Amino acid sequence: MSPNEWMIAGMGIFVLVCAVAVIFSRSPIYGAFGLVLCFFGMAGLFLAWSSPFLAMIQVLISTGAVVVLFVFVVMLLNLGHGSGGGVAGWVTVLFASGGIWTLSLVLLRALNRSPFYPAPSGAQGAGGLRAFSKLLFTDYLWPFEVLSVFLLAVVVATYVVARPEAGNVARKENR
Amino acid sequence: MEAFAPVGLLLAIALAMCAGILGLTTWLGPRRPSAAKLSTYECGAIPEGNARQPFRSRFYLIAVLFLLFDVEAVFFIPWALVYRESLAEGAGLLLAMLVYLGFVVLGLIYVIRKKCLELY
Amino acid sequence: MDWLDLGLTFVKTLAILLTVVNTVPIMSWVERRGAALIQDRPGPNRVGPLGLIQPIADFVKFIWKEDPTPANVSGVLYTIAPFLSLLPACLVLAALPVGDHLVVMGREVRMQIADLDVGLLYVLAISSLGIYGILFGGWASNNKFSLLGGLRSASQMISYEIPLAIAATGMVLFYGTLNLREIVLWQEGTLLGVLPRWGVVLQPFGFLLFLIAAFAETNRLPFDLPETEAELVAGYHTEYGSMKFATFMMAEYMNLTTISGMMVTLYFGGWHIPWIGDSQLLAWFGGSRNILGLFQFVVFFTKVTAFLFLFVWVRWTVPRFRFDQLMRLAWGRLIPLTLLNLVVSAVVLYLVEGR
Amino acid sequence: MGAIGTGALYWTHYIAISLIALGLIGFLIRRNAVVVLMCLELMLQGVNLLFLEASVRTGTPDGILMVVLIITVGAAEAAVGLGIILNLFRLKGTVELDAFRSLQG
């Protein structure tokens, strides 16, 4: 197998191991650390599929901003030590994993049968950063503009949701 | 993918260096733990209470606004790459970016007007 | 990738990494002597002539000192936190172009660890990972001061990452590429016949904003608040003993060297000399690529040392910002100004080149 | 990068589907609200991988653009979700999802 496939196999297993680590992490901080490693594995997978631009966007936004926000919230709400939250009752665990296992099997069968997966063509990669930029500003110009309006709405939403002065609206003590 | 092979090599060397540092200190450093050394350092005062009082949500707001403006800053990079060639067909890309930038600046003005970054 | 290429890449990576790792002790010596020079006192001169052996003495002291791990500290994260901030500092080096290329055993070896065509985006992404060392370090030491110090230092670093990214994008507008090697090659030659084609000549204001953001990214004075002795008992690395504390310091000095390297590459023409082109130099050196490569290496690192001395010089002359002044400067002043810089350069480019 | 070996083409969507399944399992099992949001991010990563594989197979950059949009919207979703968790913490002082069973305010 070509080194590329070794990379995909290795990174794939690494990502799945980290995903299991996130799910069964004893405290959210170790969950966040598992998430960082998982996103690194994903960036490696994107590299193995020869799109370095996506790998860098993944490291910059997903690992460098989203998980930092998770760690900030865990530190702010001092959830870190010992309050892992634990796992729901074993009945839910049984049904959840059983149901989702069958669902993924059905999804896989459907995916393998769809015309989308013909005999594996020697894919020649999806074009680099320039192809992406040209496409973004020609065919997808409209979603690009809507995106800034969407992010403006999210800025307003987060401020309204986490307003500092609304801090003690219904604190447990003074209720 | 070939271009990132040396980066993997650099990561391996950096990990070896970190392991070397950690190994050297734990191997060479003496171990004489004493109660005074093991308590958390509070400029000499006796540490009391748990270290975890909830802080005001200003830090959360900073992290969220960083995330949102970082996402907006990333979309400037593809634009800056393609901008110079696109000048041949007129100012289409410039107008597109000015509209995008308008909404980003609107968000920034909202953040500044609402004073959610005025910390203590 | 046959064996010779692999060997050459390995030697090249080791050489560049060791060069930057060696700047750490030298930098600590320069910092002490620089501070002494500015405050008109002798500085370290006991250990060896002019105190030159002082950094090595420090290193040995850090290695041999006991490394106390306080009791109620979450073990794993506590020990790996300093290395989480050292690893990104090492990885950022991969994209830094130190010279053009050498000819070794008939092979053309690029004087750059990895020639990435997303070089600048790689540097921005990896330097945004330095926050985890500070966050986990602050959180794992289970100490009120280090938690608050970690939060404040992390908020400062993330707030100044956005202006850094937008100012760098302002330069990409002119260069039209993210590959750092092509950026440096673009900066050769002259602009309007007189000025060198450097980034700082094209966007002096953009360079100033990048410099301010660079000061904040490496927690250097005047953005030194979170880890100051006076404010928060040395901030996030209060609980760290000998070598782990030294690792945080090592990461900081390596970040300093790499961010200076980035400023030299983006704004000061990497390995070029202002008015003399590479071909002219090659003729002077009698056509041998290796001497030219060495010369370019020396030019690049003299520019980096100039920036390093600027960091030391500013550290001992400018007072420290308060935390809310820090935040207001980032969100209220720096981000709008970098956006303005981006728009103005775009409009100027349109007027000059557009139809 | 040249043509990607035939073997690899079959693996990636197994990895993507199992990531989505793992994220969904974690989403249903865990009690701590922050860990639930992390599992949601895992599911988004699985979807990203499927889009990337689609774009590489068809050789068009549309898939890559879709992944960038998903990462952006996922980041916005995590931002607002954590804001809501902050308010839940202010309300009840805990982030365990079992504490929020009553429907009235």
C-alpha cells in the first residue's frame, strides 16, 4: 500500500481512539484534550487526502478557537476536577449504542450502493487553495455574503445570551 | 502530502527533545518533598478554600468574540489571494469584500458599543 | 524520497532547529546585558568573561534543581502543559525560509525545512496552538493566582491573534501567494527604482500593527501583565519548579525568534540585501551557491537579531499596560485599524492596477 | 499528489460513519452538557470527512468549500451552545443535564 494509505489508516485509527477517549473522559478537561488530539488526527486525514488548505483551516479554527472556547468555559464554570458527569443509566447506554450501531450499518450499506461510490477511480485531488478561492468568489459568492450577516447575528446572540450584567438573575442562593 | 513530510520529521525531533528534557530533570533532580514545598504557593499565606470560584463571564465573551472574528478573518485569506488577478475584470471582488467587511465592522461596533470588553 | 534526500532533510531540520534552540541561552544573556546597559549597571559578569557562561550555568542549575510537584495538582496535564507550549514554538519553524538553496552532492537543497504552499496559513495556525500550554498550565496548577493568570494571558494572546492574522493578510494582497519562499523571492529588486521592494515599504502602517500584535503574542512587555511578579505572582507558571518553568521560558524565547523571523520574511525581504540582487551577489562570490547560501543565512539572522534587540530594548523602556487597556487596545484600536489597512491597500491596488 | 491508491478509497467513509456514530453515542450517553457539545463537534467532523472524500472523488473543489462552511457554522453553533450552558449554570449552579427536567422556568 502506498504511504498515503498508511497515513489514512493510521490517522483514522488515531481519530477513533481519541473520539472514544472524549466520550468516556472522566472530566471535561480531559475530554477537551482528547478533542484537540482528535482534531489533529482529522487535520492529518485532510492532509492525506492532499488538501493542505483544509488541514490548516481545521487547525486554525477547530483546534485553535473552538476547543479553546470549550476549555475557557470548563475553566470558568470550574467543572474540571472530579465532576465528570458520568454516564447515563445502563439501559440508555444499551439502547443508544445498539440503535446507533444498526443505523451506521444501514448508512454504510446505502453509501456503498449509491452511484456515488463506483469502482474507485484514481482521484486526482480536488484542487488546491486557488481553485477553492476562485470557486468561492464566482459560484458561491452569495453564501459568502450571507455568511457575514449570519456571523453578525451570532455575535448579537452570544452577547444577549451571556450578558455580564445579567449575571445574578436567578442565582441559586438568592432564590 | 509530500511537502508536509519534513514537518512530521520536525515534530518527531521536537517530541524527542521534550522527552529528553523531561527525562533529564526527573533522573537528575533530587526528590526531597516536604509539606511546605507541596502546598500551593500563596506568597507565604496559608492557602484556604478551593481555588475554583466562578469568575465573571467576561472571559467567556472574549473567547466567543475571538472565535467569531477569527472565522471572519480566515475568509479574507482566499480573497487576498485571488484579488490581484481579479482586478483585470473590474472591481467586482472589491465590492464583494466591502459588503462583507461592512457586516464585520457592524459586529465590531456592536461589541464596542455594548462595552462587553470593559474588564475590571 | 530516496535515502539521500531523507538524510539531507534530516540534517537540514536538525540544523535549523538547533540554531533556534541555541538562540534561547544567547537571548537570555543578551536580555540581561541589554537590561543592564539600559539601566546603567554591569549585568552578569561573574561567570566567565562578560558573563558569557551565565546561560549555561542557568541551564545546568535548572537541570539539577528539584522539581516539586504540588500535592493537589492534576498530574498528567501538569507535567505536559509546558511541553504543550514548547511544541508549537518548535513546529512554527518548519515554514521559515532561511536562505535560497544550497547545492550538496549534486542535489539542490532548499534552505527551508518544508516548502509549503500554504506557508503563512501554517504559521498562523500553529502559533494559535501556543494557548493550550498556558490554559492547561494555569488550570492544572490548582492555584487561584495561576488560574486567573492563565485566563488573562490566554485572553490577551487570543485577542491579539486576530490583528496578527489580518495584518499578514494585508501583505498577501500584494504578494498573491502564501508560500513564504515565493514571498521572499518577490521582495527582490527595487520599487520605483529607488526603494527596495520590501513589505515595509509597501505597507509601513501594516508593519507597525503586525509589530504591536507580535509583542502581545509573545507576552513581551508592554503586554507582560499576566505573568508579572507584581500583579499575579508570576501568573500561570506560579506552581512550576525548575525545568518546567525553564521550558515555559524556552517556549517564549523560541516564539520570540520565530515571530521575528516572520517579520523579517514578510516585511524586511527575508535573505535579501536592499539594492543588490542575488545574481549580482552570485557573480561576486564566483558562482558558488554554497557561499551565497551561507551569506543569505547570515543576512537573515542579522535582521532577526536586530528585531530581538528591539524586543529587549522596548522591554526595559516602556511601562506595562493594565488588563482593560490591553483589551481596549486590541478590540477597540488594533482590529479596526488592521481592517482599515486591508481596505485601503485593496482600494489603492484597484486604483493603480484596476481598469 | 498523484492518484490515490485504490485501497484507501474504501476506508475513509468507514472512519467518517464511525465518527458520526461515536459522536451520537456520546451525545446520548453523557450527562455533562459540555461533553455533550464536544460529542456534537465530533459528529460534525465525521460529516466534514465525508464531504472531503466526495470532493476528492469527483475532483471538484465544491466539497472543500462545503467543509469550510460546516466548520464555520459548527463554530457559531458551539459559541451559542456554550452561552446557553453558561446561563444554565447561572440558573441551577450545575451543568448536569438531569438537573434541568422541570419544564417551567
